[in-house]
Amino acid sequence: MPKSNFFERVYEVVREIPEGMVTTYGRVALQVRSGPSGSRINISPRMVGWALHANKEGSGVPCHRVVNKDGRLAPSYAFGGYHEQRNRLLSEGVKFLDELHVDLDRCGCHD
DNA sequence: TATTTGACGATTT
DNA sequence: CAAATCGCCAAAT
């Protein structure tokens, strides 16, 4: 079994995001860290984004539901462009405050 | 083995 | 809000 459950942890958490809901990289990092006991993985928000970038759409991970802390889509987003991303979120019921900012007040995972 | 890089976060200026 | 800085840690070279 792979030692770096690193990616898998991230993928699993992201995969758990319900539709119409968005989360942030930092939040995912915390989830992974607070995830199942025994993980003992130290992850920083950077790693989340990095893992997701390494990931592909076909991996079954809805990366489009993950935004940065500003509630904005990733600046270096590369899987289709902002329009594609925005459209997807809108289709799920996520509201946008601006072209680039999602309504974290409603759809963001608070705690 | 060392250096660079990277879908971020928080803080400060 | 923008720009700069530090932290954070795994992968690629």
C-alpha cells in the first residue's frame, strides 16, 4: 500500500462535498488532518491545491467545488477556465457574489 | 542529496 | 484591495 495516502485523503474529502456546496483548500486541509485517526499526515493548504492540480477530472474528484479562502476560484485554474468552473457551480446551486467570488456565506462550509 | 516549485493562508505594510 | 513575506510540505528535476 502506498505510504503517501496524501492524495487519497484529499481526494476522499473533496469527494464528500455535497452539491451546491463549496469548500476551501484550507478547510480540506483541516478535514484531512482531522480525518480518520492514524492518518498522521501533516498537510498544509498548499498541499491540497497541489494534490488537486495533480489530480484530473476523470479521477472522480469534484475539484470545482474547491475554492480558495477568498471564495474565489483558483487563479491558476486550468481545467477549462473560469467560465467552465463558474457554470458548473451555478448548475449545482452555488451562488456567486461576483464573477470570481462564490457565496461563502451560504455555500461555504462554516463549522 | 539539494534546489525549485506550487489550485494556499495568515499577517503586515 | 494590493503587494510583500513567511510558513507549510510533498513531488519533480
